[in-house]
Amino acid sequence: MLQLQKRILQLAWPIMLSNITVPLLGLVDTAVLGHLDDVTYLGAVALGSQVITLLLWSFGFLRMGTTSLSAHATGAAHTQADRTERILQNGLLMALMISIPLMVFAFASIENIIALIGGSTAVQVLAVEYANIRLIGTPAVLIQYVVIGWFIGRGEMKVPLMLLIVSNSINAVLDVILVYGCGLNSDGCAWGSLCADYCCLFYTSDAAGQEDSEK
């Protein structure tokens, strides 16, 4: 019983810590833009990020579904060695197939979606610009969902934790450089988040590749 509790704690603490760090991404944007004289940029990022989060997390089943399938395959005594690899490959293929029509839909309708939420004209214009930049990272985000779900299902929790540490660090540094150094304001936050998305994609892909090569 004690060993089971220790195992549960080993699996849970990285996820608990990573969930605690989730708000840091928004806090960095708020802290950087909050020091600007014009609050319009802060409002645009708040509005645009809410829309992006709604659109992308609507496909959170890619993470949850991959987690359950990977966990079942990993825990089964009769599982073939390549079964979890096929689960990962199928999830990645589904993520790519979803990302293309999702981007087409989002680019065509993002202005109307933001208009429905409201806000001043200036905020809406900047929010649309912010969202359009962030939408370029749609494939990276959906692929991350799959890879993270795959690692969680296998009981390897440190990769999701490292992913958030890398993402928050890159985003924080780029926010300061692009907003203060380059004067890009709300667009700077969007480009920073986009770069963080693709850097994390490369990190997770490399981690998954190393895991496969070790098997």
C-alpha cells in the first residue's frame, strides 16, 4: 500500500506543479504590457488569448484520448513493443489533419468571433492581429497535446513539466525583447508565444524520438 501511494505521488507531483505554472504564461504578458502607457494592448491580448484558448483547447481530447490509449497499452501485459508507437503516430496524424481545416476556419472567422465578445474598436483590431499570429502555431499546439498525452499515459511526467518550464522561460524572455526592445507591443507577445509553441514542439518531438530509440 505504501509503495502504491509513493508511485501515485511520483506520478502526480509533476502534473500538480505544471498545472500551478499554467497561469504564469498569462501573468508574463500582463506584467510586460501592464507597464505600457496605453492599456489597449493589454486588453487586446486578454481578448485574443481567450479566443485562442477556447479554439485550441476545444481539441483537448487529443491529449486526453492519447493518454488513455497509451496508458492502457503500457499497462497491458500482452502489449507488443510497437503498439504505443502506433498510438503516437495515429495521434500525430489526427492532430495534423485537424489543424489545417481549423486554421482555415479560424482565420476566416476570427474577426467575427472577437466582435461577438465585444470591446472597443481599437482593442478588437489589435486582438485580431494578435490572434492571427497565434493561430500560426495551431499545428504545434495540437501536436504537443498528443505527445504530452502519450508521455502521461506512459507514466513519464517530467516531460510535461519541462515543457511548461521551457515555454514560460522562452515566452518571458521574448516578451521583454519584442515588446520593450522592438516596440511590437501586443504583437510582440503574440510572436513570443508563437516562438515558444514551436520551440516546445521541437523539445517534445526530440523527447519522443529519444524514447523510441531507447526501446
